[in-house]
Amino acid sequence: MKQGIKAASLLWVLAWLFTVALVGYGQGESDQGTQGGERLLLVDETKTFSSTMRVGALAGILRKTGMVNVSIELVDVESSYEDPLNDIALAEEPYDIILIIPKGIDDGTVGQIWLVTRFFEETSPEYAGLMALSGIIDQVFQGVAEAIDVSEDLFPGFFAALYLKQGWLR
């Protein structure tokens, strides 16, 4: 009986995530200039159904909140630690935030989602917005991964330095 309830609950959650994901992805992979002022590039390295549903749900939620203008790049990488934008044409306008969802989330080798930005002081409005975004990501990926920014880990900082130099980030 308990397994039947767990299975029904899991199916309901998956159906909800699938619906939200369809709404998120259904609005296009590049939906710039339609909402808030901050530009966010969501870089999805994942390949599993579960991760795809979470990424789609996240994109849909971010679009609905209007916090950021969301663009999505689906990339194929060998390792979570390589530059996912290496073979992608540079955007016409730089982004304020690059959100990297590493492929290691699929197999549990990476438990972080990297929020790549310039460094912001904790008292700045940009930092408050980044923390709100981090909270949304943590809710969507609860139990799988947590959002980490440039003040918390070296990988977002490394990518920030690289993308600032390349012109991906402003």
C-alpha cells in the first residue's frame, strides 16, 4: 500500500514537472528582451529525463516570474568541468548571469549548479537578486543539487573570469 502511494506521488510530481517543462521550453530556446532587465543564459549539459524536466521547470518559472530574460543553450560536453560555451557563437549582447547546469548532476558526480556572474557585495541589490534566483534553483533541484555563486566556489569564479574576458558576461 505504501509503495502504491509513493508511486502515485512520484507520478504526480513527474507529471507536474513535465507540464511546467513543456511550458518553459515551449516558449522557445532564445526568448530575449521580453521580460525583466537582467539577461540570463541557462546552459544545460544534462541528458536524463529527470534533469530535463527540472531544467524545463526552472526555465518556465524564471520566465513566469519576470526576474530575468531567459535564453537557453543545450550543450554536449565530455566533462562537467570543461567550458560548455567553447563551440557556441558569441551572443550579440553579453549576459548578466550565466547559469550552468553540469552534466554531473545526472550521475551524482556534481552536486552544484553554477551561477556565473561578476562578484557582488552582500549589501548590493544585485546580490539580493542573485540570492532570490539561487533560492528558486535550490527549490527546483532540491535533493539533487544546490546553486553556488562566485563567492562560494572556484568553478563559478573561473567561468566568470573566462566569460568576462570572452565577452559572454558583462
